[in-house]
Amino acid sequence: MISNYCRGADCLHTIEAVQALGVPIEIGEGHLRIAGKGLWGLHEPQKILDCGNSGTGIRLLAGVLAGQSFFSVLDGDDAVRRRPMGRVVTPLRQMGATIAGRHGGNLAPLAITGTKLHGIAYQSPIASAQVKSSILLAGLLAQGTTTMSEPSLSRDHTERMLTYLGIPLSRAGLTVTLMGQPSYKARDIVVAGDLSAAAFFLVAASIVRDSDITVTNVGINPTRLGVLECLQEMGGRLELLNHREQAGEPVADLRIRSAQLHGIRISAERIPRTIDELPILCVAAACADGETIISGAAELRVKESDRIATMATELRRLGAEVEERPDGLRILGGRPLRGAVCQSYGDHRVAMAVAVAGLIANGETRVEDTGCVATSFPDFDKHLSALLTPLRQG
């Protein structure tokens, strides 16, 4: 039983893909009941597996499918078809996988002919939880030992989940190792609230005068805390309350109150722990006193949109002073924002970040093409409106 799962389109596409592989999944009110079939119980899908907008879904499923005994095809929307798949295809091929795709397998769709895999020792050139997770999932199906090393520590949710499920793995510094083909039993999982989703409200409360909100049941995994560290360094009034552990993950309630923020430097060593929250941190920077410089974040250019270019463009449209750089941004905060018609570029995080900026802009702000928000946060507008109601009444 998986409780408190995200009902965003990314998760729903993944559920449908797993169902198409023959796994019974009952979708209830706020929970999923999954009848596990073991590592070798999947069957060949009758159709192309559509991952929608989920880069995580397509990369992790590639690791699972590479070691099966059947043929499958993974695809996604236009944004996913632009995202680099070679970063998982290359190590999976080293494990013996047979994967074809556009541009030599660097772009989706990916056609996977399942085969017997063998463990490898892989040194990833980038710190990526998606790459690491894809390799570890393939490693479960591989003969021998699989070792994955990365240049800096990326998010470790997969390692925590595997450990919680009783799968033995070991970590030495930036290297994680597991043995292939273990057997393990199902356990119920309560999913911690997503810090990336909470970040929009944390920044909103920081920049909207007289705000005081508490976001409950938020995952505070150490590999995800970059946004909290940045906000605190900017002068944010943030408290972590009611610390506890849930399905192997640390959880807390986050209280945030309005504050006068100031600019900071967000450099390369922080990026892996902050990557998804950088769009909303750009909004915080635009509202802060002084200069904020984000560097070492070239990975932003290969997300759902080129988030360096899109955030620079939309913040300028709102009146902020922004300099776009090859691997980041320079934002000079403190200038009053003005309402504008803004674009989402089909990117859920850009859409939500610009909407938060609109809260303090003079005049009306309209964000076009916000259907993409359902990718990760289908009720975002309802939660935001509910928080704004006391302000309107006051």
C-alpha cells in the first residue's frame, strides 16, 4: 500500500506504464494498492509505454525493462523527446542492455530488447538521481555486483527506499553498491510531502507581507535541503517542527513567515541539492535586496524547458533585472515587479514560479498555458487561492 502519493500526471503515467506490464494496481482515494509480481513477473506490453512529461519515469523504467525477457518501447511528450537519454542508455548498454533510439539512443523513443544483464562499476560524469536510480534498478536484475559512483551526492530517495524494502546495499562516500537478483517482500510506504512542491509556498510566504504558514508532513531528506539552506541564508524566517521518520525518510513540518530577503551566491556544489527549486529561488532573488548569482547550473537548460532562458525572460517581463549566463543567472533584486502576461513554456515549475511572482507584482499577472502544472501539482491553484483568501478578507 502506497499512501499520500502525488496524483500529478507524471505519477499517473508511471502507474499506467506499470499496469501495462501486467502489475495489478488498485487506485484508491489517496492510496495505491499494488500486487507485486516479483522481479521476473512482468510481461511484454501490448503498446508503447507513454511516460508523458516524466523524465524520471522514462529513465527509471529503462533500467527496469533493460533486464527483462521481452521487447518494449518507452516514449513521452515533446519535452521528454528533447531530454538527453544517453546518460542512462550508455551505462545500461555497458551492463549488456540492447537499447535503440533516436540519435543513437540519446533521445526517446527508446526501443528496449530485454536481455540478461551483468553488474558494472560505473563512474557517472554527472550527479543525477535519475541516472543512479536507473542503474540501481537494472542492478537488481543483473548478475553480480553493480557499483555506481558520482561526482557529488545526488538525491538518495531510491537508496533509502531499497533499504526500507530490505534490499542490502552499501555506501562508501559517493559510491553505492548492491548485489543483483535479491528477493524481498512488500512493505507499506507512506510518501513524504514533496519539498519541491512546498518550495513555492515557502517562497510565497517569504515575499508576501504578513504571511505565516505551516506546511505539514514535508520530506527533509538531507540531499534535498538546498532550497531551505538558500532561503535561510537569504534571511528567511523558517522553522522545522515535529521531526520524525516515515518509510525511511526524515519528515518535518515547515513554518515560514514573511521576511526581508537579501541576495546570495548559489554555486555549483549546491546545485544537485537545489536543482528543481531553482526557478522559484529565482523569484525569491528578484524580490531580495542586492545581487543573487546562480552558477554551475547548466543542467537547467535540459529540463522541461531551458529554465535559465525561460526564467530570465519571464522575470524581465515582470520588471526584474536579470542577466542570463551560460551556466546560471545574475539577478539584481529589489526592483518593484509589475504585472504582465507571462508564458509557461509548457514547464510546470516555470508556471508556478511566475504565478508566485505575480502575487507581489503591481497590477494583474496572467500566466498562459498552465495545464502543465498538473504534471506535478494538480491542485496548486486551489491551495494558493485558499492561502490568499485571508489576505483578501483583511
